[in-house]
Amino acid sequence: MSEVILKDLVKRYPNGFQAVNSINLEIQDKEFVVLVGPSGCGKSTTLRMVAGLEEVSEGQILIGDRVVNDVAPKDRNIAMVFQNYALYPHMDVFTNMAFGLKLRKFPKDEIDKRVKDAAEILGITQLLDRKPKQLSGGQRQRVAVGRAIVRDPEVFLFDEPLSNLDAKLRVTMRAELSKLQHRLETTMIYVTHDQVEAMTMGDRIVIMKDGYIQQVGAPLEVYDFPQNEFVAGFIGSPPMNFFRAKLVKANGNLAVDMGNFQLKIPSQYTSFYDKYLNKDVNFGLRPEDISDIYPEDETWEKFKAVVEVIEPLGAEIILELSKADHSFVARVAPHSKSKLNEEVTVYFDMRKMHLFDPETGKVIV
Ligand code: ATP
């Protein structure tokens, strides 16, 4: 079993800065968990504590059923892949991959077998006698992963391993690492600031901000049910639209008042929100839940807005729109008839709306 448990984990750097604030997380055996969040949120610090590269200030880290706080990195049975690959430039690929095993005094035959098997899995057998400088970025990245695989660790740790690759290669390597995880059936903890990477790779994602965990869940769960405004805005591209609004009663219905216009809340949801009547709220709606074509559904609310920007992306069009002092983004079908600087009727799918408390940022349910 190679579950990883973080219990009340705190990291305080020598200058007194607390980068990780009492984190609790249980990563299951064979699970692929992605830590994601903006720069400085403490994700790398967390990973480095699991690796043993940073001391734990408070709390515990368990790998399997062993508390590893005081276990040296080399004895934790983990392997880490870094952003810069950290390959030895003077050694060929084979020697780079074999290095950790040689240090651990593995027999030569065993080293040979493990390196060749890993090279086969990663499709780099033909590169074994090359030096790192003779490799492309993607190939170097595979070697770095290969060096981790040969160790047959209980847990793989990845710190932004794809961020030095170009966009296309990143997509390919994302899929390869996911496949690799299924093949190796090993626990993986992966750190990235890229929410797309997190969404596409993780069994579960952990969204962090300012050293705190904001939400943990399966990618779609987090996407559909963000627990606070930060998560709602961080996950999804283009991001969720937010509108400052007030909950009001209009003609007997609960509605969100945007200042110059009101949107009716479908009756099946009103009971959730009664206690916020006449209070300020933040109304959130994802760009794909806004249309410029009549959706033939009465629960969608409509109003007129001005088209400020049109971005045709082929399979879809991104529209930037404005209405009074609100601006928002819609993701519409490629056959949209909307024209720049003209007024268009937009439809909001009110069943998909999110409401947040403007003071706490927490979702209102
Ligand atoms: P990035 O994606 O930019 O690497 P991150 O989420 O991985 O960000 P960390 O590297 O974990 O963030 O850093 C978390 C916070 O701790 C940051 O504010 C950073 O400035 C601070 N920090 C990191 N290392 C140290 C250190 N040695 N001393 C003091 N503060 C540090």
C-alpha cells in the first residue's frame, strides 16, 4: 500500500513566512492527485516536504503506514521528476537513468534490465547512448521520467514536469503520463499551476491558495460545484463570469438584480436562496452557459448586450459582451450571427448559475 497522508501539515520558512497552513489530505494507493493553484500558493513546498527536500514545521507525513518526517529522502521510496529534468549533462541517457540504481548498489544485470524496460515503456530505447544536449525537450522529459521509473518507487512526485515544453508537446506528454500512471499503477502526486493539466490528468485535484486547500474533488465535481469564488474563477477557461448583484423579489419570483436589469431564478431553486433576500450576492455563470441563440427553454433569461470583441476559434466563438457596467464572456456556436459593436440578445441558463457570498466568497446553497 502506498497511500500518502498529510496531517495538519505546516511549513514555516526560516524568515517566518508560513507557506503551508495546516493541510490535511489523504491520497489513496494508486491515485493520481494534482495539486494546482497560482504561483506562490504552496504547492511545490508541499510536494518538497513529501519528498523530504523541505523540513516539516508541524504535522505529519505518512507514506504507506510509516511516518516519514524524519526519514531521509533516499529512504522514502519515492521518485521525483523536476521541471528542469535535472539530468547530468556529461552522462548518456543510459547512465543518467541508471545513476540512482548504481548509487543503491543494484547488480549490473538488474540495472540493465530496469533501464531497458523503462526505455521501452517510454519509447526512448534508440536514445540510450545520447547525451542530454543531443535530445529535444520532450525526449529529455522522458529520460527524467525514465530515471524515476527504474527506481520502482511507491510514490511518484512531479513538480511542473511539462512547463518547459511547447504547447503541442505538453498535450502529448499529458496523455502519455496519464497512460503511464494506469500502466504502472503507482500513486502519483503532480504539481502544476495549469488548471487544464489538472483537469485532464488528475483522478482528484486539490486547489490551493495562500497555503490553504480551497477544495478537493474529482475534476468535474470541482468544475460543476465550486465551493467558493476562488475555485470557480480558477478552474475553467475562459473563466466563470461574475456579476455584483442583489437578490430581490420581482412579481412574486426570486430574481438577481444586476442594477439595470433582473434575471429570474427558476422556481425549483428559490428555496435555497430565500435567506439572502435583499442581500448582495456575487452571481457566477460560465461562458458556455450563455448563448446568443434562442435555446427554446423558458428557464433561460434573456436581455440585450453589446458585442465588444469577437474571437473565432473554429469550433466555437468567444464573445466579449457588455451590458451597462457589466462585462462578460460567452462561448457560442461557430454559426453565431453576432456582429461587432452591435446589440445582440443573450440568453443565460439560470439552472447553471452559482451564487457566492460577497463577504466570505463561499458558495450559497
Ligand atoms: P510556483 O508555481 O511559483 O512555484 P508554488 O505554489 O509552488 O509557486 P511555493 O514554491 O511552494 O509556491 O512557495 C510558496 C510560498 O513560499 C511563496 O510565497 C514563496 O515565496 C515562499 N517561499 C518559498 N521558498 C521559500 C524560502 N526558502 N524562504 C521563504 N519563503 C519561501
